[in-house]
Amino acid sequence: MNNGNNRSLISLEKVEKIYKTKAGPLRVLKGVDLEIDEGEFVAIVGPSGSGKSTLINMITGIDRPTSGEVFVAGQRLTKLSENQVAKWRGKNVGVVFQFFQLLPTLTVIENVMMPMHYVGTYSGQRRERAMELLELVDLPDVANKYPSQISGGQQQRAAIARALANDPPLIVGDEPTGNLDAVSAGLMFAMFEDLVAQGKTIVMVTHDRDLAGQIPRVEEVRDGQLMSPDEIDQRLVASAGQES
Ligand SMILES: Nc1ncnc2c1ncn2[C@@H]1O[C@H](COP(=O)(O)OP(=O)(O)OP(=O)(O)O)[C@@H](O)[C@H]1O
Ligand SMILES: [Mg+2]
């Protein structure tokens, strides 16, 4: 367990991402270096189109860089096949999206059980484990409903339960509170804080300044690059000056 040494869980080295578009190559990530230690809670902020989702997709292995290296939870993702990455992700990363992305044809509890199929959880244990997770996110009553029958806040809590199904060390969110009212967003944030207290690592994109302000580490993406902490500090000082 944690012996006090910080261990790197995520390491991006000179990550470049160039999309081929009709208008020609579009350079979206321009040499990103990023280290995140086990147990950190990190917010990714930045303007629309700056490359936040692209960056997040590098960390989850949903997409791969044009050049550079990505190491996450002990794996060099850049050398794995798509199938190997999918298998690795199922065990190591819980992903929470802005639009929840629950499967509409499965009930809430079936959605939570889904990731367990891929890692060979004994089938007799899946339902029990899923129910425990639904209790954790305070949703046991809607276990047998379909996603369309519950609220957005409930859907996002179900998505969090699903993300936790295989007890991954890393939780990644791309604007997970983007479609939630303030109360649901606050609940979700409290849940994330609990998970960090339990030793999970969380990286989440957010447009919500209040939320980002409560997250211990904030990384800002600007035009495909991470701003240095100095640059962010200077901007904070400048905007504080404007307010007074
Ligand atoms: N698959 C793709 N093919 C071509 N261009 C893409 C692709 N995905 C993203 N882009 C472009 O890359 C840039 C960065 O996109 P990205 O989705 O990473 O931004 P973002 O910071 O997440 O923005 P938002 O805050 O609006 O979600 C944008 O100009 C986008 O149009
Ligand atoms: Mg995005």
C-alpha cells in the first residue's frame, strides 16, 4: 500500500496528436509532458477546442498519440494493440462521460455489471458486487429501472458505479458534471473526494471554475499545450487584481 513514496501513475512524454482533416493536418496536442502520481486529484481546464478531451483520450487509451509516449498504471499504452488497450482499460480505468453513456437497453444494475464480464468476475458475484456499488452511490432503489426512467443526476451516479465496477486505480472524467444541476454536481464531487481519500487517482476535465477551485491540482490546456504553473499563478494574481 502507500508507503509515503509518490509513485507516478500517469506519464505523458512529448505527446503530439495530429488529426487528418479535409483542410489538412490539424495539430491538436503539441508536445505535452505530464506526470500524475498515485492518489492525486487533478482538474484539467482550458478553453473549448484547446485539446482537453484529446488529452484525456490519450490517458484512457481511447485514442493514441501521433508521436510521444504514454505510460499509465504500469503499461506503455503506445505499444499495445487496440484489443490489448481495451482489456487493460477495463481493469485499470473507470471512465465517466458528460452524457453518462449508459446502455439504454440494459437496466441500471446490468449497466453496472457490464464491465465485470470483461475481467472474468465470477458471474455469481457480479450482481452482488453491482448492488454494493449502487448502495455506495445511493441508488439501490432504481437498480431494475432503465436509464431513461431515472434523472440525469441518478444516471451519472450509476455511471460512477459502473466506473468502479472493477475497482480500478484510476478514474477519469470528461466534464462529468457538465449536464448536472448544482446539487447533483456537488454530490458527485463529494463522491470523488471520498474516492481520492481511499487512494484512487482522479483526473477530470471541467468547465466549472468553482469545482476546479476545490481540486488540489489544476492543469490548464491552451492551444494543445499545458501551461506552466507559473503562467497559471500569474493569471490568478492578475484576475484577483481586477476584482479588487
Ligand atoms: N477525431 C477528430 N478529427 C479531427 N479533429 C478533431 C477530432 N477530435 C477533435 N478534433 C479537433 O481537435 C481540437 C481539440 O478538440 P478537443 O475535443 O480535444 O477539445 P476540448 O478542449 O475537449 O474542447 P471542449 O471544451 O469543447 O470539449 C478541436 O479543434 C477539434 O475540432
Ligand atoms: Mg472536450
